[in-house]
Amino acid sequence: MIFPIGDNQVKGGAYPYVTHLFIGLNVLIFLFEISLGPNLQGFIYEYGSIPQEIQQGEDLFTLLTSIFLHGGWMHLIGNMLFLWVFGDNIEATVGNFVYLLFYIGGGLFASLAHTFFNLGSMIPSVGASGSISAILGAYVIMFPHSKIKLLVLIFFRSFRVAAIYFLGFWIVQQLFSGVGAMSETADSTGVAWWAHIGGFVFGLAIGLFFRMRYPIELKVDKEHLY
């Protein structure tokens, strides 16, 4: 498996307080989840986003609460790793408050996209993946040539690749999986592919605005990778 573990950093921007806050908040909420024991399923159904309920205009608050819940340790760790690597550059560039609104907006849009492609489903959707997908969409627009440091876990070796290639491959993979999941013969993986795709599209659109609004390239430290 391949994981991103670093990237070129923005210099002189806002400190990523919100990124760190969301990582800490997601971890704390997950620890609370696992403390619930047999009551966890009821908690997930209460605060996860269920497409049929959203379709009927019920429990709309779960569009927000669901993006702070996770279904397991690997789900949490994968999301937080991506948030840690890719979130700080966007926050450093656009500022803490704008980034906070962007993160929440991306999560809401992603949850709605998941609902649209899963009408009638009573399976709750949880995870920060929609918000993080929005971050990835904005990142590929704002920092297409940033070098992403990738760890090949099986060999425990790393290499670098431009963000546009890594994130381009990532979204193509999501699209293939999302289309495949729409067929009746597709295996159910429990992954909200269309939340990922919806969040990424949201991020692309907002990223275009961010790129026009903020002097991005002048701030990127192209010599150092963290």
C-alpha cells in the first residue's frame, strides 16, 4: 500500500490551527465511539447520515455530525493522515476561518452527493472523507506541482511525485469505483464513493476561486519537503 506522508510546505501563511483542531476532535470523538460498546450501533444510526431520512427532510443535522464520525481505526487513521498532509497548505494560504467554512462546506456537499446517488438507502454514512476529498480537489488546483512524499509500506521506502499525478490517479480510482458500485452486480464495499467524488468536485470549484484570490505560488517552499 502507498500512503502520502509529506509535501512541499507553504511558507509565511496562517498556522494550521483548524487542521490540528479537526484532527484532535475526530480522534476524541472516535475514542468516545469505542467507549460505547454495544450502544455504538445506535449512536451511529442516530448521528450518521442516512440517505432515506435526508431525502425525506428528516434529521438534516446528521449531514454535519456524520463528518466527525468514523467506522474503525483504519478509517480514522487514513482520513487523518490525508488531512494532516494536505490540509495545512490550504489553511496557510486562505486563513483559518475561510478554511473552516471550506472544510464544513465540503463535508455537507459530499454528504448530499452521497444521498443523491443512494436514494432510499437506510445505511448510515459516516466519516470525514467528504471534507478531505474537498481538500484534495482544492489542493490539485492550488498546488498541482507540489511534490508529495509517498511511502510504499511493503518496502518501507519513499518517493516523490507531483500532486497532480497522485491526486489525479486518486480521483480516477474513485470514479471507477463509484460507477461500479451503481451496478446491481457490484460488490458492496461499505465505501461512500460518491461522497468522495462530490467532495472532490466541490474542492475543484472552490480551489479555482482560491487560486484566483490568493498569491499561492509565491508562498510555496519548493526546496523543502516535510
